Amino acid sequence: MTCNYYSYNLAFRHPFTISRGTKTHQPTLVVELEHKGLKGYGEAPAISYYHIPIEKMIADLEEKKAFIQQFALTDPQRYWHYLHHLLPDNPFLVCALDMAAWDLFGKLRQQPLYGLWRLDPTLGPPTDYTIGIDTIEKMVGKIREQPWPIYKIKLGTPDDLAIMEALRRQSDATFRVDANAAWTVEEALQKIPRLAALGVEFVEQPLARDDWAGMKILYKESPLPLIADESCVREEDVEACHRHFHGINIKLTKCSGLTPARRMIEKARSLGMKVMVGSMNESSIGSAAIAHLLPDLDYVDMDGPLLLKEDLATGLAISAGKVTIPRGPGLGVEFTGLYSK
């Protein structure tokens, strides 16, 4: 194989704010693996609080490029294990390469990923649309601008309940809440019953990622299901989240790719937990990878392409929450980003 890469700084349609801060652009790295005239693509957005910037991904790729290219791609799962040991401190880059390997492997086999995995492409949940933290007026405006059947509302402010009451007056859509680890146990115990009364479906990551004692209390007391995000990064975290959360939100970039994500889904199912896969503001490349997992999911948050002003691929369709899984081989999308490198 030969390996190339392309870096981008994709602008958001609106400044994107969560409890940790605001950003106007999403840096992302696209990797390309080529073999026998076919090209596979993978993507890893850089997330500042995980301390793996684009520059580190590129430096590690350049340093290990000869080893990355020399592997004979007979099985993407074996390739992931190879990459996992080759790049032990860079799960983001491993994710992009793992995704590209699956895309290339599907093209070599002339099958979409859901076909390789024997999944039914007609199944799967609709995606939510994320409303980032802002003034109440602007958050209401975002809902008016993008009518949608399911919204994921970012919270973690002193005005959380006032925000949710205002949004509920605006829409009868399904609401999900993501606190991004911003609450204390006391705040969560006070807010979650009020959110339940407002018809919220579930709450994602209410407490700090390592507050297991607090989550044990919430797990017993919460009237709403609790979904782990920051507390569930790697495969071993699934077991730790059992009986602290009702489900997990898997991020492909954080867990290091499709290969471990599929094992995490299987493990969560064996523990009776709900499964969600979430966005890290990927373009249609990374979002298409999520789409092929849809038949195995209870919930999905894959609105990255909808939040960005520009995209890097075509072929993924999302309309009013409904995701149409690309039917072409591999990821089923066409990379169009070369011109905007």
C-alpha cells in the first residue's frame, strides 16, 4: 500500500460551544491508502482536550510511514492490531488508518462495509441534530433554522433549565441532553427530574469522567437513562461503565477506529446496555463510517456534515434525521476534498 494524507480546518456554520469552550473550525486529518489502483479513505478530527493535534498525527504518520505502508491488507482487523502496537499513543491516527483500511478492503472485495459485516442497511436509528450552548435566543433560533425530529442539546450552564423550557416551548421534538461532564451530583439530582418532566429522552455524561461514586448514585436515582461518553473511551471502559450508566456513546476517533468500536458494541450488548455512536464533527468521510454501523445501534449522533460549512465527500444522505447508508463499496462515499487542502 501507499499512504497519503490531507489536513483541513473546516468551518462550522455556527460557533460550536459545549461546556468546555467554543470553536469556529474543526481541524481534521484525512488519510488515503492505495493498493491495486483503489483508494481507501479515513478521517480523524483533532480534539484539543485529548491533546492529539493534527501536527502530532502527521508527525507520527511520517515517522512510521514505511511500516504503515508495508502491511499486506488481507484483514482490516489484523491491520488494526498492527497499528495499535505501532502507534500506541495515537488512537486518533489509528482510527483514520483503520477506517481507510476498511474502505479499501471493501473496494477490493467490491462490497459495502455493511455487506462485509452482514448487516441490514434498511435498519438503524435516525440521527439527532446538535444544538450547541449559546444564548437562549440563539439556541431557539437554531431550532427554527433546522427543524428536526430529534435534538441533542448541549448543557452545562447556570441557565440549563431555562434553556430547556424555552426550547420545549419551541418544539415537541425528541430532546436529548449532553452535559459534557459539567454537573456535580447535587446539580444532576436537581436537574434530571426537571428534564424528565420536559420530555427529555436521556442524559449523556452528567458528571466528570472519573466520578464513579457519583455515577453510582445517579444510576440508582435518575428517572432518565444515563449514557457514558467521556467515561467510555477505550474498550476496557465498557465493563467499567456497567451499572454506572445505562448505555455508552462510542466515538470512533477516541476508541481508535471501526475495529474496536464493533467489539465495544458486542460487549455492551452482552451487558444489556444501550449503544450509541457519536460524532466528533467528522465530515461525510468519518460520518459514513458511522452510518455503516447503524443497524447495530440504538441511538446515533452523526450530524457532523450538517454542522460544517463545507464537506470533504459526497454520497452520504441525511434528511430530517433519516440516514441513507451509502450503497457503494467500502464506505461508499467519494472524496472531494483534494482541491481545498
